[in-house]
Amino acid sequence: MRHAAAAVAAALLFVLAGCAAPAAQPSLRDGWQWPEDPATDRIGFEDGVWYNESIDVDQSDGLTARERRLFVARTMARVERIRGLEFDRRVPVEVIGREEYRTRSVFTGGRSGAYHAWHNQVWEAALVVGEGENVSGAFDALYGGSVAGYYTPANDRIVVVSDSARPSMDRGTLAHELVHALQDQRFGIAGAGSRDAALAHDGLTEGDARYVETLYEQRCEANWSCIATPASADADNSNGSDGSTASVDRGLFTYIYQPYADGPGFVHRLRERGGWAAVNEAYADPPASTEQTIHPERYPEEGVAAVSVADRSAAGWSRFDLPRTTERLGETGVYAMFRAQATINRSHLRTDDVAYSPYNYSHPLSTGWAGDRLVPYRSGTGESAEYGYVWALRWDTAADATEFADGYRATLRSLGAERVRAGVFEVPDGPFADAFRVERRGRTVVITNAPTAGQLDAVHAPAS
């Protein structure tokens, strides 16, 4: 998936078909010679079009069906040329308008009320979305205004979201999504058991796609003739790719943007180690956590520490009755929490020393993460229900744990928290008005949340 602008556009569906030769003669660059069309498919040749061939396409007034076919075919050939992998089959492309995309809700549709309550607690624990906010709706709003295209494995189809009344396609978006189709055809796209693991997998898949997209653009600037996107169609208006979105979704944006920020650098490091073969091999052993994509030198050796949370809740409090009752937010979740509350300020989002990674997600408050486990709890049902959670975080060293706990307490104080007793704080009002107990034992920090200080032990009694 690739993020870009927001607007409205007409919807158009087409499927690649036909093998007509392009009308124009090729551009000869770097001594490249025009060959006969091969009898069988090969890298750099797709649907009758060579990667280095001139095509008669002008999308200033939108794309005709013939222009779309040529545009997609040459982009597939160029992705093959860069990536060194062959497409197994053509990739259908659907172009839809922004408003139609918004109706295809990913997060709010088809979910139970219990799931949404559980989901809200996950992001409230990360101090990202407060009480009274629907985090699923916030995700839908965030994606609805920024997604420029996506690949759907279930349908083996690319959907391009156009912001032009005369549908066109951004060449970078098309190349990016074609990489996802190539990944699915050659490696498959596997699921993950936690948000952190899923984001880490995205660091590989989105990193690979964005890395190829960058190399594609570099070749357009150097020696490839490339198709321009109309300036009014899909100009980048992603509402702050530096993490500067509105405060209600700043933490969510920071969280979901991490694969796009760190993934290309992660893939570049793999390629430096062993060429594209090393990148290909990573699909069989994807990064286990965002710690590994933030710090590529830790892949694959540094795994994730097992963290468990014993259920020590009192009668009336219980975990949610869902297929999955716990979550892992990872190093990125910790970073996004501190970024959402401005404990880490915007100036930290600077370019670091990892090539192809535009922003730095490494910070002393989150570096040293080894594992975590977040468990939402509830008491009662319906409008009278009350909620809490337990979040246990394991760190590499006791010093790392102390630094995190100090930063977390400072963040609570910035929210107006008052100290009730040793290790216990209450935020009297605002979106995070609750009680918090912060305990550090060696390399582990346990945060317990409840509506009031008197209910903390009912959610999770202290260890004896």
C-alpha cells in the first residue's frame, strides 16, 4: 500500500488484455539494441512491451484503455528489470475514486462490539486514542484520506485510488503496487500473530516495494523515459509524512508509517549483505519485530523475549471473550506513544544514518525493547461497562527499563497526573482520565490501568 493525496475522482475498472505491439519505436539508450519480441516471456518484457521501450502514452487528459495497457505492461517490465524477478501472470488494475475507496471500510466493517471495545483499549494503553474515541473509525479516516493504491491478494488485483476527474495513475504508485503483486506471485503474503509482527512483516514487503519505487524514480531521472503524472491528479498531500498529522491521529500515523520509513533501509541493508537473493530469502524468514526493521543490524539474530501476564483479576473483571485477547505493540508502539504525547518531539524525526530511511524511529526511550504483552480487561456490559488493561514490557537491561519507566511517568505528569501513592497516579480529566500503577522489577515494567486507583488491584493484583 502506498500513501499519497486526498480528493474525489471517477471510478473505472479494467483488466489487462491483448498483446498488441506498441506504436512508437524504442528509445535507444546506453547502447541498448531493439530485439525481436521473444517467443517466451522473460525478465524485462511483459505483454508485448520491453522495459526500455518508448510508448505512446499521455495521461494529461486521462488514460485510454490502450494507454493503460501499455503503461502497466512497461511498468511491469521495469519492475522485473530492477527486481530481477519474473511475473508469473498479468496483474489486473482497477482505478477508483477517493469517495468510493472510503466506502470500502477496512476497520469498522464486520466487527463485533466486543472487538471494537478491545481495540480501543489497545490504543488507549498506548496513549494514542483516548476514551470516547473510536479507534477503528480513526484508522478508516486516516487511510481514507491518504491511500493512493493497494494490492489485494484475495483478488490478485491492484486498486489505484485516483484524485483526478479523468483517472490517471502515478507511476511510482503503480510500480510500488506491482511489487506487491510480484511478492504475492513469487513468495506469498503470510499473516502475523500481533500488530508488531505484522508491522515488521510490512517492513519487508512495504520496504521492498518502496525501495524498488525509489530505484525506479532514480532511473527515470537518469536515463529512462518516464510518464508524468498530471500535477493536479495525485500531488502528495499526505497530511504530514513527517508525523505532523493532527493530534488526534498523530500517534496512529507515526505507528503505521514506520514500515515506509524504516522498511526501505532494512531492505537496502539486506541487499548490501547478499544482493537481491538475501532480500528474497527474507520472505521465508521475515523480521520478527519492528525492533529488527528499526535496527537492521539486529536481524535475524535478535529475537523477541517471551512476556506473559498472569490473570490476577478479581471477580467482576475479566479478559475479553475473543479469539485473541492479548496484543504486542513492539518498539514502534512504544515510540508512537511517546511521539503522540510529544515526549519525543517532532525535531527527532530527522534523517538518520540508514540509507533510504527518511526518518529516525530510534530513541533512547524505546530502544532496548525486548518484548511486551498488552491485555485489555473489562467489567460489566453495555453502557455501564468499565475498562482497564495490563501492559508488561521487557527490556534488554535494567537501565533501559528504568529509562522507559521514568519517561512514562513524565508523560503521565504531562497529562496532568497526580501521585496518589508510591507508583500510583491518577489523571483527573481529559481523554486519558484514569488511574495508573507503574511497577519496575529488574528488566520488566508493568503498567496497570483502571478507572480509579481503588480498582487497580481488581484489574491486576500486585505480585506477592
